[in-house]
Amino acid sequence: MEKKPFLTLEQAQNIIRDIPTPFHVYDEKGIRENARALNAAFSWNKGYKEYFAVKATPNPYLMKILQEEGCGMDCSSYTELMLCEACGITGTDIMFSSNVTPAEDMQKAYDLGANINLDDYTHVAFIKQVCGVPKTICCRYNPGGVFKLGESEDKVQVMDNPGESKYGMTEEQMEKAFVELKAAGAEEFGIHAFLASNTVSNEYYPELASILFKLAVRLRDKTGVHIKFINLSGGVGVPYKPEDTPNDIAVIGEGVRKKFEEILVPAGMDDVAIYTELGRYMLAPFGALVATAIHEKHIYKDYIGLDACAANLMRPAMYGSYHHITVLGKEDAPCDHLYDVTGGLCENNDKFAIDRMLPKIDRGDIIYIHDAGAHGFSMGYNYNGKLRSAEVLFCEDGSHKLIRRAETPKDYFATFDFSEFDLDKNE
Ligand SMILES: Cc1ncc(COP(=O)(O)O)c(C=O)c1O
């Protein structure tokens, strides 16, 4: 099975005439259509809002597109908060879900009027000390144990291991936190949890919703607080492999609605707003890393070397993640060559693909690495003096726009001060 790139070879070549490879390119049409389908899937809920996880793809042009589609932004740091502010995104259009939070980050989130999500019970005292408790406050929950999907033992699927995760509070801590936050002036409360990443299952959100809705009822009953929103956070995945079955967001939305009607409505909590904080689902399939094959090498295996490397997309090196590869213009050629497709870092894990059957690749071929639109560019780094690539928007009308220039050596040098070196002496 093939995955279809959103660019043809000709369209890629048009961009390359202006912007040399490697670059990340994003598909505006796909981003907008996907955001609309997500909003439609949760339109049954009056207060529904997606807060795009800025960490996934922190680019102001993409944030603006998502804002136009009704999304808010989820930030995790001071700089991401600044980025929102620079885009004119403030107040409750920001969710601040951080952990190990520095005081200045907390203060900045407070000053911007963001919905602040406390990761730990000790953060109740911390926020009081730093800036005071805002009227609306959220706490992150961690149920511990192992998070599974499925009713019967033979069908059970282990999704993740919250008991081993550093995030969130126990139920007991949530209860204490709510009581203390209320006493300190909070009027509206939120509940948040992120229990599994990249779930390719329509069951994840409904199951998480069920856990959080029941928790919300218990917390309301015990503490008397008003729960304003429940944030299902991120974790809805994308089909990286051609054989993966994509999630159906309409089915997911319906699944959450069913739990809402079963649990919250009978408890008199039908005014609860559902928030999501998706990153990968919003952008991964709508971004690609476009590179050129610049070398080939034949020793004990056959290697194709690209002008991109793990510094542009680290997921394969870091997690062993699969990213599909299309050789543009050779979409219909037989995949009869076995290659490792590599970058040029001095790290043997700098491989975009290992033992991958692909068409015969020649130097100069344009390589399209799929599903790089989230946690791609943003995880980039400068190891080996490699520079971050450009980001390009492939616009709805077929034109393209540079939305971040590539780094130059000047950027790499910008954090050094050479004034102490008397370089003339060395001549
Ligand atoms: C707090 C928080 N929210 C949302 C997300 C987005 O997750 P995803 O991109 O898997 O949807 C992340 C990702 O790390 C996260 O840490």
C-alpha cells in the first residue's frame, strides 16, 4: 500500500527553485479540512475547544491558520507563551500545561490570563506564592497503574503506563488541591489528563473521557466545586505506516458524547466543556520533510545519503519511529531496492529508514518523508553544527510561502561572544 504525498514532483520542484532542500513543508488545505472535521466531531458540546499543542509545531503562520479555524493554543513554556502573545493569542485562548514549572513561566501564564493547568499538588502553594490563584484553574490527573483498553482479557490492549509517568496528581491530591484552590478564590475548575501517546484507536478518547467524567462527578460531590471543563489533552494518533488504520474523528467524538450522556448529564453536569490539546493529530500528516539524495554508498548494505539528517527530524533516531518515504516522480516505480536512508550526522542512528524497499534512488532524486508535520521541525537541534531547515507553507491556491527561513551560520554563532578573542594575533 502506498501513502500519497500532498506534493507532486513538479510542485516540489517549484518550491525548490525558491527554497533549497532540505525543508519542512505544510499543506494548508489539509490542515484546515482536518481542523474542521475535528470541530464538527465535537460540535455536540457547547464549549468545545481544541488547544493546539504548540510544542508540536511552533510556527506563527500555522498557529494563525489553526486560530482561524477556531483553535486555541496549548503552551508548555515561557517562550511558547511569548509566541502566542506575538500572534495576538491571549487569555483563555491559551491553555498552559507545563510541568516542573519555573516561577517566571507561571507568572507569564497568569499575566496573559491563560487557563493554567497545575501538574502537581505542591503547585497550589507555588502558584499562591508566585502570582496568586486565578479565577479559573485546572489540575492534571494521573490515575497510576497501567492504562488498558478493552473489556475482556483476550482483547485487552495496554496503552501506556501512567504509574511510571512523572505527570499529574493522585485523586487524593486533586481533591485537596481543589479544596485549597477554592479557599484561595478559584471559582471555576478544570480537569486534565494525558494517558497515552499516538493512539491509533477510536477507543482512547472515550475511555479517557469515561475515567475523567467519573472523577469529575466524585470531585464535584466531595468538594462542591464547579467543573467548567475537562481537557482530554493530546494522544490521538496518526497512521504513520501505510497499513495502519486511521482514526475516525467522527467516531471518536460520538464515543465521547456517549460517555458524556451516560456519566455527566445524569449528574447534572451537562454544562461541562470538552477541551482537547492535540498536536500530532492536527499537523503530523500535513507536514513533510523534503530532502535531496546527495550520495549513495555500497558497502555491506546499500545507503542513500540525504541533505537532511536527524537534526531535522529526530523521531526515527530517537524512538525508532517509522516515517514513510516516497521518491517523488517514482511513485509508480517498483520498490525493488533495499536501502538504509541516512543523514550525515556522526551517529549511526541517523537513519530515516532501515532496510526499506524503495524504487532505485539516483543522486538528485527528491525524497519526501511523510508525517513530519508534528514533533518534527520542533525537535530539531544543532548537533554536528547542522542548521535548522526552512519551513514552507503549501497554500490552498497552490502557491507557496516561506514561513520560517533556514538558519545560517550566523544564527549558530549568535550565542557566542568572540570579542574576547584577539583573532588578529593568530594571523
Ligand atoms: C501536555 C501535553 N498536551 C498535549 C500534547 C500533544 O500531544 P500529541 O501531539 O500526541 O497530540 C503533549 C505532547 O507531548 C503534551 O505534553
